[in-house]
Amino acid sequence: MKISKWWLLIPLVIFVGFVILVYVKTSQVNREWGDGVKPERLAGTVCTGRIGDSAARFHWSFTQSAFLIEARESPIPQEVLDELVGKGRSAKKIEGKWQIKGISLILTDVIADDQPTGRDGRFYISEIIGIEITVPGDNRTGFRFERPK
């Protein structure tokens, strides 16, 4: 019984198709979230502005283990206040500790205007071109972070 040589190409075509599928899926994940942000990359950064907007008019920075958010020329953005202080509430200064788990930036031990809030905040963090932190449920609201020059 003679097998046509074209039938021998089927396993090769299936293998190549599988490799392409894995590459495309991996590329989509990396394009959306980057390869993950290492804590040492976030430490020492400050917010330089909203994504797609001009320079930051409030202060948000990270040290090795703590964060600080302060109103300056503008108040702290309401999306950040809603997550850390409570829906519709305000504060001029927010501080606490931070950690990264996967694509989540988790802010804990949150103190707003010298009062514990009893809340933890969760944001998405990615690094594609630079470090970006976005508000859960609203991928259009995000902030860029860089090391001070």
C-alpha cells in the first residue's frame, strides 16, 4: 500500500498551526498587560499624568513599600478616592503600603487625612511603554508613572 507524500504534510501543518496559535495568544496577553511589573520598577516612581492627558496636577508616588497621594493644584481624582476612601468621599492626603500580585496593584493600610479608612484598594498595573495604573472597571481611567528626572 502506497501513501501519498501529501498525507505526510498533515502532521507538519497541524504542528505549525499550533505554534502560530500559541504565539498569537501569547502576543495578545503581552500587548495588553506587558510581562508584569516588578516591584523594584514601581518603587521610586511618581505619577506624571493621566493616560492620554496632560501632566499630573496632584502627587502620587511610591517608595520601596509605601505610597503617598496628595492634592496639589488639583484634588485627588475621584476615581482614586472612590477606590481608596469610599464612593463620593474626599481627602487631601492618602498614604499606606503597596504590593503587586500578578496584574493587580494592591494598596493596603490606607490612611486618608490621618484617619484609617479600613479599606484596601485594587488597581491594574502594566508596563508596556511605561508603567500604567488603571482603575478596575474603567480601562480609560489610568495614570502614567516614571522615575523623577
